[in-house]
Amino acid sequence: MLALPLLETALPSGALETLGTQAGNTAGETVMQLVGNPAALGVGIGLVIAAVLVFLFIKKIVINSILGVIAWAVVYFVFGIKLDLVASLVVSVIFGLAGIGVMLVLRFFGIM
């Protein structure tokens, strides 16, 4: 088994306590620089707003994709309109209801 001599050395007594105290003091000084800073408040509020907008945007994309797959399944299995399996499924997942609508229009005109 490979022995690592660095891990086998003993640490001086109180070394970890000193390191923890220094890290705590440095973190405390950094936090105190942000207290009462309007720029930090503005950045924080901006990040919260950005997170909410991203969440709402992604939620709409996921819902649209799910509705597209459901519409594809209804068109393919219930109505028996045989579109190209892989292409129509991929388009309906990516573009949702609009994608399956375009596929049906292309099928109607005989392009697909």
C-alpha cells in the first residue's frame, strides 16, 4: 500500500485552532465590508429577480414541451395520422404545440 509521508506528520498543537480563528476573522472582516453597502443590496436584489425570471422562463419551456408530446401522442395514436416517428416527436418536444401543428400542415400539403 502506498504511504503518504505528508499525511503521517503530526500537526503542531493549536495549529487548526489558529487556522480556524484566522479564517473566521477574515470572513468577518469581509462580511462587515458588505454591511450597509448599497451596491451589495442592488446586486442581491438583481440576482433574486434574475433567478425568478429564469425559473418562470424554464417552466414555460417545460410545459410547452410536455403539451407538444401529449399532442403528438394524440395525433399519432388516437387519430392515426402517421407522421415520421422520430422527426415529428423531436419537433414536438422542441417546439411544443406549434411544432406538431407545423408537422400536420406539412402532412396536409403532402410535403411530409
